[in-house]
Amino acid sequence: METRLSDPSTQAVPPLPGAASVLAQRLGATGGPWLSGVSLAQSGTMRGSPGARPLRFSAAQSIDLRRCAFSWRANVGPLGCVSVVDALEGSEPRLDLRLLRVIPLGSATASPALTKGEIMRYLAELAWAPDAILLNPELDWQELDGRSLRVGAGQGAARGEVTLRLDAQGRIVEARAEDRPREEEEGFVERPWRGRFGDYRQHEGRWIPFAAEVDWVIEGRPFTTWSGVLRSWEIA
């Protein structure tokens, strides 16, 4: 399978496999040449480990439709005192935490493992950016069966792939991978990971899931690390 990762402004999207085209159609994507991204707002809870107490968050996110790039900015914890930036910008990953938006609490050093994890997040969140299926030339697709597809992007050690499972209406209900890098004490460890989508609503002509959960699987036991709902979604 060929990997495509270059300047999207100079690269046409190659013909899609039939299953990917059908998925885009069922989600209401148009792939209009004037479209560039989506923006959304979320709220919910998140935690970093199975024994941790879930913390409430509110977040704003932008997702690029023409390249693998996004920016997620959240306020977490009591009074939103911790700010989090989780992003993939120009193929460079970014993950940092600050107290009161000023005091650094930690950041992850850019690496192929971090880039791979961020690419996999972008791929899993195509449910929130369905027009990227038609507009992003960095994506490559493989039909697995009538109810699942694999989508990948990136190259070398930073390449990520995610399997998308569809419901009876042809909408994405699960995104999963067995090898998403997770930052742990000893460094990044590849772990099974999955996202689940629900509460689909027709919004701005597209079918968008307004609820989602994300699980890590640690030593064979899943725990929910993120649970949230959309408060707004718009395309530009």
C-alpha cells in the first residue's frame, strides 16, 4: 500500500476505493473545493490511568480537511485551571500542559511515536470531519469487508493505521488499532486503543456523531480515558 504524505496544495486526491466513496456519501460529505476545515466544541470527562479520578473538561477543536492536522485545546479540572494543547501542526506533534495557562506542567518531546499517535487520532476522528475522506490526499484506504475499512497515513516509524467499523447505516461507530503509542513512565508503549461514536445527528447536511468514548487497553483490561459530547460543530 502506497503512503502519501506531501504538500496537499499541490497534490490531487487519487481515486478512492468504492467503500470509502460510499462512506463519504452516506455521511453527507460533498468535498466542495471551497472547504478547508471543521471546528467543534466539546465537554466531558477524561483521565490518564485506570485508577485516576475523571476530570471534567471543555474543549475547542479544529480539524483540517486537506491534510492530517488538528488542534485540540482544553481546560481541565476544577475551574478549568489546567490547559491542554494536543495538536498535529504541519506534521509536527504538540502535547503540553499548563497551570493557569502560564506555568508549564509538562510536555511531550516530538518523536516518531508521538507523531504516529497524533496521526492515528486524526484518522479516528474522520467521523467528525467526513469531507476529509474526499479532500485529504494523505489518506490511503483498504476495504476489509462490507462493514469495515482501514485508513492510514504517514511514513516510516510515524505511519499510523486505524480500522473503522460501520453500523447498518454505513456510519462510523468504532475506530480501533492495536498499536497506538501511549506515553508511560518508560516511554511510549504501543497499546490497543479504540474510540466509539454514537448519537448521530444530521447537521449542516452531514451525519455527525454527537457523543464519543475512548478506551485504552492495559494488560488486557480496557478503561475509558475520555468521554465527551459535542456542543457545536461547523464546517468552513
